[in-house]
Amino acid sequence: MLVMGFMSGTSLDGVDVALVETDGERIDAFGPSAMIAFCAAERAAMERATEDALEWNGFGDEPASFAVAADVIERAHVRAGRDVIAQAGRAPDLVGFHGQTLLHRPERRLSVQIGDPQVLADALDAPIVAQMRQDDLMAGGQGAPLVPAYHAALAERLGLEGPVAFLNLGGVANLTWIGADGALVAFDTGPGNGLIDRVVQARSGARYDDGGRIAAAGTVDPQVLAELLSHPHFRGEGPKSLDRYDFPLEWADARSLEDAAATLTAFTAAAVALTARALPAPPKVWIVCGGGSHNPTLMQALRDLLGDCRTADEAGLRGDFVEAEAMAFLAARSLRGLPLTFPGTTGAPRPLTGGTIWTPTRIPELV
């Protein structure tokens, strides 16, 4: 099938969309891709909804800002989807839609993603698979990370011999370990770009630490780093997941922007190395994708701690679109009833499929 996948991450940069030819087990070909950036007003609506979600925390009526942000998400996804359909010259057979995460509280079986799949099904005139986290959460899993099955398919396509690890550096960082026998272990390692972005945005007006230059000009505060690494997330084993707001940032106000960015960059790398100690065997190679793979300061910190770390682009992949491709791959698996999550990835009690299908019901209208 020709399957479209979407991803809009917690960095709030915009919507990634990619086409993949797949049966949900193998990747036959990669199709067109695109990134549609949020404008300032759209980003402000998303930030307001995210702030309200943290205060709401799943109790009482949903804030009105959720509906406003959902409209932003739906329209941006439709624009992105139509762009890629035009590039491909045909509509996809299926679409995988993740939605925008506003809140993730797996201990309460709560993960809030906004965006109406029916709106996309009607606007793109294609069936949509969405809510792929929910069955895992309801069964007692963490609902994250979702992408390990796709990472395993990529490793097979690249001909990598296990053990190998994929590290995604989004707002939160997560890894997938693939053993020589195909066994999967996955979990959130800690912060990715999210904490660095928050400090840079608050102190400089920039969206992120472009090229890692701010962190490279600073000095790591070892005491703060040790305190951050004492967080309960880093104790114990087993599948675990995070929200990027789970770590405090008040300490950063008393330090220069450069020192704060340097400390948070070191924290991201150290968190990966610390949690990787629980892996069954050290990976021979790490494939790093997501926005953080473009940060040379962060990449060097990872190489210093982990050894052979290659960006997904260096490995011949589309590093900025791996998660969007994963949503396409998972949609195909969902349609076929194949497992999306596993005991070793989310803590699910058994391999679980998931997702619900929405089919077009009316003539496309949303523009």
C-alpha cells in the first residue's frame, strides 16, 4: 500500500508528512515528504493549549483552548497532506494520524492527542488510522514509545546487524534497542530538545539552539547535572515514558543562557547513557534521528558517552521524517491486525495491535 503518515511533535515547529510503500512488515519504497511550519499565531494557540493542559491535568471539563488548537492541527495536517498528494500524483491508500500530544500521564492511563481524524478522512478522501496509543494504555502499557516496530524494519532495510539502537531526539528522547535475534526493548531516556528549547525560547527569542552554538559557548554545571540525573525516572528498570514538563527549570534563571544550555545538553546525553545501562547488550551502532541530530554539540556529547553514533541522514535515511514514516507503517500494521506495541517497548502485557479507522463520509471541504 501507499501509506501517508503524519507527525506533529511537542517542539511545536509544524507538521511532518511522508509517504511510504509498505505492507506493515517491510518498507518497499519511500515517497514524497514535506514539513508545513506553524505560523506565529498557530504556534501561540498550541502553546496556550499545552499550558492549559498542564494546569487541567485531566480533571474536569477540557479547556476551550483545546478546540482552538485542534482546528489549527487539522488545517495544518490537511495542507501538508494535500501538498504531498500533489507531489505523488495520487491519493494514499491509507493514512496514519498521531495528532498533537498535549498531555501524557500513563500512570493514569491518560494521553491526550488533539485533532479529529474524521476531518482528515473527509478532507483527504482517504481512510485514517488514529488513536494508536489508546489500546496499549487501556491494557496497562505506557502508550509510548510507539515507533520501535518501525525502527526494527529500518534496521532490516539497512542491513544492520544487532544489537543496534535508534535514538529519537524530539522534545523527549526515546530509544529502541534491536537485538541480534530481533528482540525489542524501548523506553523514553529523558529529555531530548524540549528543555533546551524552552530555555532558549524564554531567554533569547530564538526557537532552538541553532547548531548547538549556545551550549558550545557555555560551561556545564556539575551540581545541577547531578540533581537532574537524580530524578525518579532514572531509577528502576522496565518500560517508562515521560512528558517534557516533568523536569524543573527554575535553576536556569540564576545562570547564563550559555551555561544553562550547556548543562541541559549534557543532561540529554547523560540521560541516554544512564538509561542505556539497562539494555541487554551495548549497541554496536546508534542511529540518531529527530531535531537533535542536527545539533553538533549534542551529537558530540553522545559520541563521547556512547561511541559510534550516526545521524539517520548519514545512514541513508530521512532523519526529519522517521516519525511521520513510522505513523504510516503503524497504520498499515493496524489495518492488518499486527502488533504495534510489545512487552519490551511499552510494558504491554502481550503484543498488542491498536488504532481505530475513520473513513470518508462527505465531500472534502476543509481548506
